[in-house]
Amino acid sequence: MTHRWQGGPVDDLFQVLDEQGKEVGAVPSALSNDDLAAMLRLCIFGREFDKKAISLQRRGKLGTFAPMSGQEAAVVGSVFALDRDHDWVVPQYREQLAMLHWGLDLSTYFLQRQGHPRGADLPEHGRLFPQQVALAAHLPHAVGVAWGMRLRGEPSVAACYFGDGSTSEGDFHEACNLAGVVKAPVIFVCQNNQWAISTPLSKQTAGIIADRAAGYGIAGVRVDGNDPLAMYHVTADARARALAGEGATLIEAVTYRLGAHTTADDPTRYVDPDEEAKWKQRDPLIRFRAWMRATGRWDDDAEQQASAWCSAEIDRAVEGVAAAGPAEPSRLFDNVWAEEPPQLAAQRAELLRDLPGQRTQ
């Protein structure tokens, strides 16, 4: 069922929808019309979320932010193929949509970007890891979680997300190798957006990322990461294989970062405008919308409702952040030691003493 992406920057990608939003493969039958509408709505939300987060960061109300524009389909298509009652999501730092779909409140995410202690609050079900900034450091943990569930006989998988830059880290190799040995029910979702900050993929590897799977004894698939239906298909297949005891899968989602690596980056210094223009023609939102409209699953009314929903959710989250108030500075010392050593206690006391309104004469 592999469909070639003809004329594009890459070939041999699994697709369900081509760049014009036309079907070239079987649409997953498990997805209802409501599911598909929810997927598109979440993709649209991701684009609006980016705009708001970047605006807040520029005004000094958020810390560094990693935009997701251009990669919405890779995340949404894959996470919708998972089971929210059983499976684990282990994100890097560009999977905000997966985290929100898994129950994280948007206001909590904003607080996390502010360095607020409440930003560490995760959903009570406990099947969501916090964002990981250190490249690939979370991959061995994902394998450990998956292996543990296998030993317990739990019908669950762990899906971990990372970028192409992470595949150059030792933790990636160690995690894949262990997953192959113990047949851990883990799904490695590599968002190959062609850039590791300013380092292009060609400077990282001369090979194909998905092909590395064979060396670890796990399955590997290369998929059009801008096609949400293809992402759903390969993730659902990987999940079925994992639950059947067939082990891990490495999914290489070939996509493109349509903006900066983070708000601390200037991509105009290294991105070829012509290359970026070609990828903009393959924008996953344009493709998904076109197919949804052509098949009668989306119209102007649905678009307006989605826009209103996005605005309401973002406004509610911003209000929640304001209601949380500023963080207590002394919380900086919490959760460092089980028993606070004298040096840390002295530093806490000094901070409290020097805070406005607390300084002694």
C-alpha cells in the first residue's frame, strides 16, 4: 500500500491523501466523520495556538516557545490512533497537540512556558510525560514504560515523539536497541522536519532514518507526515503489532517546519526561500481541508465553528493563567532534595529576606 510522492523533495512515502487532498490509498475505516472533524479542528487549533503563543512570548509573557506550524498532521494523525484509556504519550517539545489531546489543560501548558510550578501539573490518569527539552533523553524512559507494561501484561503501548536531530543522539540508538531486544510495545515517532535547529538533515545522515529500524530488529516505515490519514494508518498498524507481541516500530514522518525552530531562532539566516515555498504548497491544513470539503465532511459553517472554538479555548486558557497569579519565588527550591540540606535552606532564607517587603533593616 505504499504510494510514491512523485515530484516532491522525497519519494517512497506511504500516503492516503496526495498533496492536492485526493485519495491515493484507503481511508482508515475506524475513523468516523466526527473523528475526522475533531482531527481537523485540532490541526486548526495548533496553527492558532502558535500565533497566540508567539505573540505572548514577544510580549514577555511566555518563555521560549517551539512552534508546530507545518507539523500538525504528524502529531494529530498519530495520537488519534492511540487509546487514551491505556496508552502513554511521551513527547519532546513540539507535540503540544498530543499533550492537549491526552488531557493536559492549555492553561497548564502556558504556565509551564512561564516557569510556573503549576505548569508541572499533569493529567491525573498519569499516562502523559512532561515535555522533554534534552534531545532523545526521554526515549529510554518510553522503552522502560513500554517494557514494564509488557511484563505486567497490560494491553498498552507507549508512543514517544522526537525530531530528526534526536536520531543523532546516543539515547536514540540505545532506546531502539533495547526495544528490539525486549520486544517493548513502543512506537517511535520521528518528526523528520528536515532541520535540527539550523543543521539540515543532509548534514546529519547520508541514509534514511526509517531504514535504521532493521539494524535494531524492529519494524520501520516512512510516511508522509503532512498526511494525517496516513499517519493514523501507520500508527494504528504499529499499535496493533505491538499489542500482538511483535515489538516496536520506528515511524519516520517526513514533514517540514514552516517557521523557526523556536522563538529564539532566525530561520531566514539558513532556510532557502524556494525550498520553503515548495513545502508551503504541501501544508497539511490545506490538504486536509480540501479533502474534508470535497467529501462533504467540512463546510463554511464547520470552519466558523472551529474558529470560534479555537478562540474560546485560547481565551479561557489565558484567563486561567491570569487567575493562577505569580509563582512564589521560594518554590524555586522545592523538589530538589528529599531532605533540604543546610546550604539550600540558607539560600531559601536569603531569597525570602531579599524579596520586596521582606527585607530587614
